[in-house]
Amino acid sequence: MTTTVTAAVARSTGEPLTIESLQLDELRPNEVRVRIVASGVCHTDAIVRDGIYPTPLPAVLGHEGAGVVEGIGSDITTVEVGDHVVLSAAYCGKCVQCRSGRVAYCENLFAEDFGGARHDGSTSLSDGNGAISSHFFGQSAFSTYANVVETSVIKVDKKAPLETIAPLGCGLQTGAGAILNDLRPAPGTSIAVFGTGAVGSAAIMAAQIAGCTTIVAVDLHDSRLELAETIGATHTINGRTADVVAELDKITGGKGLDFALDTTAVPAVLQQAAASLGIGGTVALVGAAAPGTDVTFEIGASLVKGWTFKTIIQGSSVPQQFIPRLVLLWEQGRFPFDKLIKNYELDDINTAFADSENGSTIKPVVVF
Ligand code: ZN
């Protein structure tokens, strides 16, 4: 038996999403039927809409869903009907990386999250003309209901408002996890965060939780830098007007940074981040660039620093472990990510995308 849902559909490359009625098929044994209450809008939705990542269109995107469990497949053991859940990236759970606890680095990440279909090639969504790509990040959350794979589902505290905690599953987990799960800065160390959108802002809050004593926000928008100061940044630099490398040298008393996190994936910014490291420093990239993007680093004078460049996916998180921790930190006022959020109705989803792209909203969340 199929169910009629209302969803935002990406029909063709670069075009606005359209609100349509679609058919959602029957639950499979490994799936959870979720009534979506809210879904964050993320840069990754925009780059798939724009054809930079090849999920087949038409597709229902949305990968920061949150909602209530309405039904469970016969193999489901981790949630029950009525549970509140946040949805995150899917992983296979069977490859060596998954079995090692590194689920963010699942060997089957692309098929699980960007393939637009189940393993058997079927999609859960269709219209009168045929299949619509589904299971984006295991969920396709820009829809009133979704059939979600179990690895995407995280049970959360029912007291936490779903329209607030929805975006924990991707952008906020990515920024906070890069700090708390991967870089793990020691108390008293220094870090600069390049780009203070949702991911960068989450990283700033996490750096404060970790005990970093120098936390520098670097961005092009003064409004974002002002917000950064309210969530933990000790210093701010506007990259449009300042010499970023010289400014960071001054802030660190000539020692250079212990950590730099780049959320922009702009090669020139990544070069500034690397050039600002001190001895033994680490620069990490969490931003998504188009495949084929290159960056060059100085390797002569910097050799003696013993520095590291690394990439980090999804904050190296195990979402079922990390997201409930972020909810607890939010409940204690130590991870105030609600300051980043503006809610939109489903009919205004293209405004949400536009406001995210022009920087006027840091984290749009569509409420169903
Ligand atoms: Zn895997």
C-alpha cells in the first residue's frame, strides 16, 4: 500500500524545487517510516540540486530531517513507533570502516547517501510518470513522510524540540564533531575557524566546550563575526579587509595556530589556514569542493613545522553516539546552536535556499 506525501522535488539542474504530491511505497524490512516534522537546509542539498554531485534528478533531497516514528520494518530493533528521531547520513554497517567504528568513512558512502535509490535499485518515491530519486542520505527529508534506512535514524530525547534539533544530523555534527571527535584540541590550545556558517559556528561552540583559549573566527560578513563572538570566538577577522595570516600571527604572539579548520573549501583560504599554523599544527578541511579541485601548499620553509593536513567527513561521528551528546550539551546551554536557526514553511523552501546562499540565514530549517 502506498501513501501520498507532499514533497519538495528537484526536477532539473539548477532550478528551484517544486512542491508536489508523490507516492511513498511500502516500508522494507530495514526501514523506518518517519513523519518528518522539520528538516534543515544544507549546502550539500544545493550542490546536488545544481548537479555538482551526480544524484539522479528528479529527486527529493533533504538530509537533516527530524520527526516521529510512524512505523517500523520487520528487522528494525533500535527504535519503536512514537520515538522522536533525528536523521543523519546512512552507512552500510558492514564494511571494514563501519566495523571499525569509522562509519563516517563507510566504503559504500556514495551508494548509501548519494545513489538516490535502495540497494536493489528501487526508489521509495514516484509520481504518475515514474520513479523519483529517494533515500538521499538514507532519508530524502524534504517530504511529509519518508522511508528511512535504519543506520540514518537516531533516537533522541522527546523533550528536545524537533524543529530546533533537526540540523544536528549533518552540518552541526560536521562542525562540532571535527573538533570533539577528530581534532580533539587540548584545553588551552588555539584554533582558527575559516568560514562561520553553520558548520563553522558549530566548530566555534565545540572549541569552547573543548577548552580552547584562543578561538579565532574568520569570515567575510561582519554580522556573522558578531554572532561568532556571542558563541565562543575570542577574536574575529574579516578576511575582506584584513591580512588574515599577519593578523593570526599577531593574535598567537608569533607562535602560529595549533589548529585550523576550513569550512570554505576555497583553495586560497585553505592556503591561509595552512600558512598560519605553528609547529606541530593541524589544518583540517570539512568543506565540500567540486571534484577535481586542487590546492597547493608551501612545503619548503614549512617542512620544519611537522604540520598536518587532513580531511574530515561528518565530524568523524558515530551519529547514534554523538547526536544525543549534542542534545545534552544544548539542553545545558553549552552548545547554543538555536541562535543560528530560522524556521521556514515548506512552501518557502526556495527562499530558505536563497537565504542560506546569500548568508542572511546561517541555518534555515523547514518546518512541516
Ligand atoms: Zn560501511
